[in-house]
Amino acid sequence: MNTPIVLRGKLVTDTEIIDDGAVVFDEEVKKSGRASEVLTEAEAAQAKTVEGYILPGLVDVHCHGGGGESFPNSETTDQARVAIMEHRKHGTTTLVASGVTASADVLRERAKTLTELCKEGELAGIHFEGPFVSVERRGAQDATYIIDPDPALTQELIDLCEGYCVTMTLAPEKDRAYGEGSVAEVLIEGGALPSWGHTDSSPEHVREALKYSRKKLEQIAPRSPKATATHLFNGMRPIHHRDPGPVPEFVADAAQDGAILELIADGIHVAPDMVRAVYETIGRDALVFVTDAMAAAGMPDGSYQLGPQAVTVKDGVARLTNGNSIAGGTSHLLDQVRLLVNGGYVPLVDAVYMATKQGADILGDTTVGHLRPGAKGDVLVTDKELNPEAVYRRGELV
């Protein structure tokens, strides 16, 4: 049996930073807390001192790729593994692979490929971003393949995912998006969550969709009792005081312990000041940080592909080559934590919470997103500026 790893330094928990903290782990966490209280004399002698921080492995529930490879374009598991490892080596030890709007046949094939990686434990699940979204607020989704909500296709995709479908993004204003016989009904009954977004909706449809989600999830909540909203602000009609659109309804619902709202907190999709304002308004339990990363994460500027769409990355910003829409992100989740914490926008404990515990709650997985005893041995070590220094996944150094 392998000797457990012992790390000692500033330990970031759900509630505090323990200045002289420690974590003892192998495949799972054995103990953690104040070093003086949890370490034996032998463990204290063995401990490796960390000059920066000890964090739980990060959890990203919306990611399209990285390292030059794209989940929506991965025809093989080896291609997808490149993207997984790009994020893993930067501290994201639990990752959901996101697709984009594409033909039904392509969605079926990607579901099969990505499900294999879920079975192997390399991915935590699958997120379908489309195809039942708004043409008007499609962003980088290809309008050619946007279709009306189809419960039968949804059921087929859920079946192909074999229990690993986590979420599907859909626009609440479309017929059969929610209610009896709807896509949302099929998702929830199939163990997945509706993620409302890419929407040009009026407030009424958003409110009704969220109300339906909450009621249905009270009856059946195999993962989480909360629906989600796909990247708040992005792919949504902007707020205007005489034409409020969907955003205020999402915020109001989340403030009442309703949906969990995704934020791409990379400083490009949403200004850090806006992230801070939303965080200070509705709190950390209503928000989850996601990368929405595409193939260019960790890569230089250049030409890339996001599903059927050509993308050009310039100065780290991905946009459609034939258009101006932002086409996914290029950050790692730790980049977002570092940006917000070092910029003074969000305290470290809460930034880490929104990049770990919240994603774990969406997955319904109590073994990731924290470092309490019994959790998986997923540990991220950073320097004082929150740059990655070491990543352990299931007790193995990445």
C-alpha cells in the first residue's frame, strides 16, 4: 500500500483559510484541518511544506476543449483526452465535456465517444449546449443546426449517455421547452438538469420555466434539486429597464435558492466588476464559475474549430472567423480564481467555493469539490499568486 501524501501550508476550506493547515491523502482524503490537530508526529516529519495554497481540485461543468482539441470535434477518445489533460494539469480534476449545436447524427456520435471517457472516470459527465436554442441569441452556435425542442431526440441522447448526461442548454421561450411532454421533463426524468440559456426570452417564459424546473426537481432530483442557467449574461438579451429580458428573472430565482447561475469569470465574457456585483447581490451559493473553454485554452493565437464553426483567436479572445461573436473561452478555471482574487473582486475562500463545491453540487457528487475526509484525493497546490505548482488526482501526481 502506498504511503499517504502529506501536505502542510495554507489550506483553503469552504469557510476559511487555515494558515497552518494540512491534508493527508492517497486515493481519498484521510484527514485535513489544522496541522497541530490532525497530524501525527510521523506525518508532521513527512509533510511537504507548501509556500502558497492547498486547494481542492477544481470542478468545471461547462468546457468545450483545450490544448488544441475540441470535445465537439473529437471523433476519438484520444482527441478528447488532450483537452481533458490541458485542464487537469492546471488544477481542474473534475470536468464536464460540453458539446455545441450540431446535426443529430453528430450529437449521437459525440455522446457515444464522451460516454466512454465518463465510464473510464476521465470525465464527470456531458453537457449538450443546444440544439434547442434561440437563433437570435445563438452566439457561436451554428444556426444551420438549431431546431425546435424535440423530446424524442433528447431521450435518445440521454440513453446514449448511459446516465452521464449532466445538463442541456435550451431556450425557455421555445415550444416544448418546459411543461408536460417537454424536453425539460425528459431531462429531469432521465437524470439530467435543464440549463436555461442562449435565450431571447421575455421575463414570463423564464419565470415559468424556472418555476416548472423547481417543481419537477422537487419530485425527482437524481443529481441536484436546482436547474442551472448557462453562462449568465452571455447568449442572452441584455437588460434594459423597459425591456428586462431574461437576466433579472434568473437573478431573482437564484436569490430565492432557485437556479445556480453559471458565470464565465475570465474578464472577457463578463467584466470582473459585474461578477463582483452579482456575487455581492446573490451570494456564492447561487453561482458557479465555468470556463466555456474551447480548443485554444492553453494554446497560442490562431485558427481553431468549435463544432461546425471556424474560430479565430487574437490576443487570447476567441471569435467566430465569419462574424464577431465570442466563440468560447480560452481560460482555465484557476485563471478565473486568480483574476478575481488578486484583483480584489472576490475573497479567496468564496472564489474557490464557486470553482469547486458549486460544480460538485450540480453533479450531485459529494466526493469532489472539498478536502474533507472521504473526498477523492484531488488536490491543487498553488504558489502565493495562485499559479499552479502541483496537481494530484485520486492521489496521483498529474
